[in-house]
Amino acid sequence: MADLTSVRSSRSLVSAMILFAVLAVSAAGALIGVVLPGFVDASEEAKREHENADRVSTLLSRQSAEQRGYLLSGDALYIQRFDSRAAELDAAVADLRQVDTAAERVAIERFVQSYQAFSEDHDRIVAEVRAGHTAEAIAIDLGPGRAARVLAEAQLDTVKNVIGDESRAELTKARRQATTLTALLVALGFAPAVAALALGRNRRELAVQRAAAVERSQLAEAQRVAHLGSWEHVFESGQTTWSDEMYRLFGY
């Protein structure tokens, strides 16, 4: 019975070692194939989003300078430059809109709305200048035009902050996943070693049990041939044990 129990225990340990190996391979695959690439992708995406936001900020600042230059000189070249910046800014905003989270999208749309107000004030300024109403154009620039520009800049700063917060959250999540899987790999690395030690001990116990069983079988055979029996008495418990041949000698 003990022999059978040891065999079953050994089989269980072998099964456990195989399971640990499979789990280790799965965890390593997840770490290498999913988490680490995800961490790299999140880092690259955060960098790209920040670059797009900085590009939009630079273009908005240059548009403000072009508009001021047009007001001061009346040179249509500034309008051409402003329009060129607007096309670049629209492309940059289109890239910026390729974000993943709702918070980022909301912040970007708010900036777009404020930028549209700035663009509309710019069109009014150009129309007033072309109509010869320079004073009215300056009033728009210093009043609602400036307010729209300041609001657009503030909304763009909000976009940058939200992108930073979301990027940090995504990177933190990726780091936690990597840490968890790394810890799991370490644990699974130790587990087979522990299981192997237990398996080795179990096999040694099994060998001892089998050797003892062989000795008992040999002793029983020797007693049967010699018609000799044996008995053992334990004084502490008062229990007496007879061998099989002893029972046969006494007719049992």
C-alpha cells in the first residue's frame, strides 16, 4: 500500500513539474510577446503624441506672429504664411486625434473648438484690414482674438497634461504586468527545483520501502522452508506480532 502511495506521489510530482514547465513557457511567452512589446509601443506612442502636441503649439505660436505681422505691415505674405501654418496645424491635429483614451479625445476636441474661434477671428481681422478698417482689426486682435488665442493655448496645455497622465498610467500598467510576470517566472523557476527535490526524496523512500518488502519476503520464505516462526512483543503497547509461519506452526 505504501509502495502504491509512493508511486502515485511520484506521478503527481512529475505531473506538477510538467505543469510548472508549461506555465513558465506561457508566462515567458506573454512577457516577451505581449507585455514587453506593449511597454515599448506605449513609450513610442507617448513620445509621438507629445511631439504632435509640441508641433501644434509651435504652429499656433507662429500663426499668432504672422497675424501680428500682417496687422503691422499689411503685407499679404503674412496671410499666405498663416494659411500655410493652418494646413500644417490641421494635419498635426489629425495625427493628434489618433489617441486611445476618451480623456485625451475630449481635451483635443476642446482645443479644436477654441482654435476654430481663433481662426474665425483671424478671418475677421483680414476682412477688416482689406476693407481699410485697421483700427477695427486691431480691436479684434486685442479683444476676442487675443482671448481665443489664449484659450487655445491653455486648452493645448491641457491636452499635453492629459496625454502625460494617460501615458504614465499606461506605462505604469505595463510595468506592473512585467513585474508580475517576472515574479511568476522566478517562482515557476524555483517550483520545478523544489518538485525535483521532493521527487528525489520520494524515490529514495520508495527504494527503501521496496528493499524492506524484499527482505520481509525473503525472511518469510526462509521461515517457511525451515519451519521456523518469529514473534515480536512491544512492552510499551503490550502488542505482540507473529510472523505468517508462526501462525501456520500453531495451526492458524
